[in-house]
Amino acid sequence: MSKQSLKEQDASKNEPAVAATTNAAVGLPDASDEAKQVLFEAGIDPDRLSILHLGRPPQLLGKRVPPWARRMAIGYSLWLLLQALDFFSVVLPTLVTAGLSLVVGLIILQVACQVLVTATERFSARMNWSHYVAGTVAEMLATLPECVVIAFVVPVSPLTAFVIAMVTIYNNALVFSIYSYFLPRDRHGKFLMPKPITDAGTQILIAGGSLGLVLGLVMIVFGMNGHPKRSFAAIDLAIVSILLLAVFVVYLYKVVRDSGREEDKVHAALELTDDEKKHRRSLVYQHVTESSLPMILLLLALGIMGAFLGGERVAHFAELAIQDLHLNEILAAVILAVFAGMSQYVILWTSHRKKEYGIALANAFGGITQLLFLIVPFTLAAIAVYQVFINPTHPDLPIGFTVPNILLVIFLFPTFHTLAALLENDHTMGILDTVIMIAIVGLLILLLVTYGGQAPDVQVPT
């Protein structure tokens, strides 16, 4: 028998294994067209599955030292340099000190976010979690640097902390709109998020817009002349925080449950065996470095330390900007809000580099929902604790029903209504949609920057 015929026999023997491998990879770039067609016939869009490759992008797998390690070394070195200058009483111009504090803080926070995501992915690989559970946990832990920044800024200016959290929601909505518009289109001329996120996302946007409208109207009514209620008491902040967190918990439950049901339908449609199911799950972690538990804990510690060091630097910038450079709290908060969504931008960029555009779009959307239903409740709770137990006489307290605060809350309704309508119609942003979002967010920022520093309480003649 010739060598050529032997090779053909070996190839024919391997064909079932190759087919099984490509079937298990459906939803990933290695999937076969036959597997995709099976899912289409079963009523499942393979382009909208939530499965993804965790870990580093393929182009970075060959590097022994991950890029974030170099940035971490740079960030920590600059932090030590600033501490040394302070220790030896080297006085720099206030503007230079503020700028350096902001830059160093942002570098460290960005690295901290990436390290926390890396630690989560490696732990998920050890625990063999499903891709949707691992992705959800990674996104949750990635918000830790933002929470730390808020915790450091609250003692400097509770109002600034509140405005940072709220303005970042609109910034992330703008990022989602612009990124959605510039995405490469799929076979249908659009790129859609995973269906479980789209379904739950529409509902949570409606809830967020409605809550914003109700709170805004309440603030306007209570701000009228003669009404004694002119600001948020600590108990008010606590109640709003609990309500937002309750919505977020149910949202996470629905996304994870629906993602699990979607994955079960994929297994049934492709008739995957147990070995193929295990292989499909292993594909999620094929780019994740295997690590021991002590190494994962070390990464987690480095990420937490970076969150605290970076948060301290950003808070120092806020303190210098408000007290020494005499920027009003609103303007300082708007400046910081540009960078406050750092964790979501890191996750979005990582998914984009892997060409997982639907997942990247979902991450951009998560930057909106997590801000309103996780970071904002944390901010309100932190302000309430500070107001009751630490410094009730702070000049920013209590948070008043002022024009900027009302605008920040009530603008949630048109912003989220626009996004919900687009998701409900099952399409991403066109040029008109993007311009509408830019106009809404731009108008809000313009009003805040122009009138935010001098706005008194709402006064409505009776």
C-alpha cells in the first residue's frame, strides 16, 4: 500500500474528530459552517452566542511577560517617585502635581483592572466555570478600582463623587453608541449582542430610565418654595441604593440563567457528547495561563493594592483641583468622569482585539448597567455612611436638590429610552442614532459645565 493511500486513510479516520471539534467550537472563530447551519435551523443565531475566549489575545500569547506587567512597573515606579518628592519636601507647581497625580493614578488603575480580570480568569479556569459565569464574575471584580476611587473621593467632596458616578454613565452610553456604529457589520449588516444580554438589557434600561424620571420629578417637586424637603437625607440615599442593587441582582440572575438555557439548547441542537461539551468548555480557557492558587492570590493582591494606590492618587488630584486650583466640584467631577470608566474600556478593548465583537459590544453595554446599578448604589451608600458616621458637617452635605443634580438624574430617562428602543428593535447604532446620543450627552455636559458651579436649589414660584 502506498504512503499516499495510508495518509488518506488516516485523514478519513480523523474526520469525525475534526468535525466534533469544530462543532464544539460553534460561536467561536473555529466553528464549522455545517454547525452554524444546524443552529440556524434550530432557531439559534450562532453569531449571537455568548461564548468567548478568555485570557490574552492570540497575538500576545507568545510573550513571556504580559504587557500589563510592564505598565504596572512603570505605574508603581512613578507612584514611588511622587512619594519620594513629598517625603523630601520637593515642591512642584500645583498644576504639575495635580497632572502627575491624575496620570499616575490612571495608569495604576488601568493595570489594577487588568490584573483583577486576569486573576478572575485563572481562578475560573481552575474551577472550570462556564464562560457566562466566568465573564460575569470578571466584569463584577473589574469594578473594584472604580469603587475604591469613589471611596477616596467621598471625603474630599461627596458631591464630586456623586457627579463622577453619574456622568460616567453618560460617557459609557456614548462609548457604546460610537463603538456600536463603527463595528464591522456581520452577514445581516449589523452586529448584535448575545441574546440573553439584549433581552435583559432592554428591561433594565427601561427600569433605569423610569427610576431616573421618578427621582428627578420628586426632586423638582420637593425643591419648590415652601417645601421643607430640599436634599437627600442619609436614609434616602440608603433606600435608593438598596433598590438599585436589588434590580441589579435580579438582572444578573436573569442573564446567567438565560445564558445557561441558551447553552443547553446549543448542546441539544448539535447533539454534543459529554466529551464534546468538556472540549467546548476547555476552548474558553485555551488562552488562559494555568496558575497555582498562591499565584492567583498574588495577582488578586496586586490588583487590590493597585486599586488603592491609584484611587489615592486620583483623590489627591481631586483635592488639588478643588481646593488649590479652585475648580468647582462639577467641573472636577466631569474631568474625572472621562477616565472613571477605565475598567470597562479595558475589557472592551481586550474583547475587540480578539475579534469577539458581539462580546465587546456586550461589555460596552455592561459599562452602562453596572455604573447605574452597582457603582451608583455604592456611591450613595458611601456618602450615607460618611454623612452619618464620619463628617455630617461637610460643606457638600446633604446632597441637595440642585439643578445639576436634577439634570444628572432626569437625563437618564431620554438616554436610556433611546438605548432601549434601539435594543428592542434589535439593531445597533446607525449614524442618526449615534448623533442623537452625542446630542443628548453633549447637551447634559454643556449644561453641567456652564451652570453647574453656580446653580442654587430649584426655585419654583407659587
